[in-house]
Amino acid sequence: MAEPPLAAGAPAPPGPEPLCRSQDLVERGRAWVWSVLQYGQPVRAFALRFDGRVHAYLNRCAHVPTEMDWQPGEFLDSDRRWILCSIHGATYDPASGRCVGGPCGRGRLTPIATEERDGAVLWQPTRDIRPAAAGSAA
Ligand code: FES
């Protein structure tokens, strides 16, 4: 598919970044956690496999902007059905990041686009969410 033309002076969009091997993400298992920069500030992100697909989000609750995992990489509830914030119990749909219960209200997690290619998981930086190494001088 052809890329749309860039506006004059616009920086080139960053390409997909390698994240992990596909086999590192088992169905409803431990998430892969990594560091990104959002608006130049360091933030953790996570990717997990749910119903066969990889879903990734910033590790930042919609209730209070804090990290949510119970243990490093452990985001799912005991039934392995919902993402459950360890702080006050906000519950999110792993497939959409939408709040489905608890104090997150109408909020949702910030998604990060991913793809799988040749046994590898890649994530797609955006203008606002970039690889940590690219902006480490900030
Ligand atoms: S910080 Fe996540 S539910 Fe309050």
C-alpha cells in the first residue's frame, strides 16, 4: 500500500520498531514491558497476547496516571480475562483498552499499534510516542 505524501517540512514518520519474538507472548500470559517516550517523557508500555492477537498500551491507568501491573508484566486478573489495575481495581478490555469497570469511568488505555512479521512482534511509533533511545537526549 502506498504511503500518503508528506506535507512540506513534516518529519518522516518513524518506521516499525522490533519489540520481541512472537513466542515471547503466550496467550493470556505475562506481558512484554518496555520503555517509550510520550511527548519526550519516559513511560512504560506493555504488550500481551489475547485471543491470538497482540495488543499493546501505555502502562498508565486512566484513573490515575500510574503503572498498573501487579508484578512486572502481570496485568491480567485471576481469570485471565481482563486487564486489572493493581492500584484501585480499574478493569479494562484487553482487546480494546476500554474501561469496563472500576474507577476508570469512560477512560481507556492509550493503544500502541503492533504487527507480527516473520515470528517477530513490531510496534509502530507515532509522532507522540517514540522509542526511548531516539529521544534520550531530552
Ligand atoms: S490508579 Fe488504576 S484504578 Fe486507580
